[in-house]
Amino acid sequence: MLQIYICDDEIEILNFIKKEIDNQVLIQDYDMMVCSCYTNPIDLMKDITNSKTRRNLYFLDVELKNEKYDGFLLGKAIRNIDPHATIVYITSYKDLAYKTFQYHLEAFDYIVKDSEFKLRESICNCLKCIVSQIAKENIDPIEYYTFKTGEKTHHIPLNDILYIETSMRSHFVIVHALHDRIECIGSLSDIEQQLKPKFLKIHRSYIVALDKIDELDLKNNRVWIQGNMCLVSRKMKSKLLEALNRVL
């Protein structure tokens, strides 16, 4: 069951959101429930820090009047604890939506408080889309590679990772994905264990996604992925061919 948390420091709006979600859950028989509601984001953070449930759904007010958190900083803190959370923002100011990208929050939706009717309609449509996405993920679950750079937590779908190589900096690696290139602390041996079986360490400096290899050039000890060359050690040539036959 999907657990829902709501945080808005306007009690009337908070109660309205809860009522509308409860109504939709009852009418549509959604497998979800409102766990808790908060006017203080610090109380929310305490509860989810102590909770064992993850991948929760959060409805957050953007304009929280709190010394420590506004809605975006709260979303960032939630992501560090619950990396795969679904975050929905509710606000009076539609022109603040760009900040969800600035904070790299990957918000699911951004609902504007224009009127009770529009807010009700937006909540209804949002829940419908979330349920549809969950159904798709249950058929074909998305797997993620999760790692940290400083205080930021990254969660990249495994299907998006092209290859990983050692960095010029000692004890660092570079993750090359479809839309990202991120340097982080790690060792290729440890990472390979986390990513098997669709990835293979083909050289002391490279792990590759087997299904992303565009061209094999084993005569010259290399493969090509989206125009990038990755080296293959001599002893890994046969293992690479075996792995490709097994996975592809």
C-alpha cells in the first residue's frame, strides 16, 4: 500500500487536500492511504526518518513558513531519506515550478491553488497518473543505481547507464548515463557486484552496459558505446562474448 504524507502550514488547505485524497481513494479503491498530515515540516522529517517505509507519496506546500525548510529544501531532505519518493508540489505561484529543476527534485507534479474546483480536479488527475505509473512499474519494475556525491543522492535507472570508468582522481569513478556524467567515490569492483548481470567489468578502467555496446572491435581490444571508446583487456575478450550471448 502506498503511504501518503501531506505538509502544508495552512490548516484549511491541508484539510482540503486530505479530504480530496481520502475521497478519491474511497471512490476509486486505490491501494493507498493518507498516513499523516503536518503543518510543521520538522515533524514530517522526524517521522519519515524513523519510519521503515520508503517510496512514499508526498504532497508538499512550496511556501512553507519555517526557519529550516521551504517546500524545495524539504523535498531535497526527503530525497536523501526516500530517494525513490513521489513528490507533488502544491503552491499559489505557478512561476516557481522551475525551481524543482534547479533543486534536481524530479517532482511528479506541480499543482497550483487556483480554486477549490481546479485543486480538486488536479489532485484527482495526479492520483490517477500515479496509480497508472505504479501499475506499469509492477509489470516492468524500474531498477536504480543509487549513490551519493557530497550531500546529494543520485538514483539513476540502470537502463540509462552506458558505462562507468575510473577517474583521473584517485578512488573516484565517472558514471556515464544517457543524460548525465557524474563523478563519485567508488571502486569498479564493488560497483560491478551491484550492477550484475547486465554489466561487465571488461578492463581495470571500465564497466560497460552489455546492451549498450554498439560495436565490437576485439582485434584492437575495444568496444564503442554511443561514439565513446572503452578498452577491453585481453583476458576479458572471451568473457565479454559469453556475457553478450547470455544477456542479449
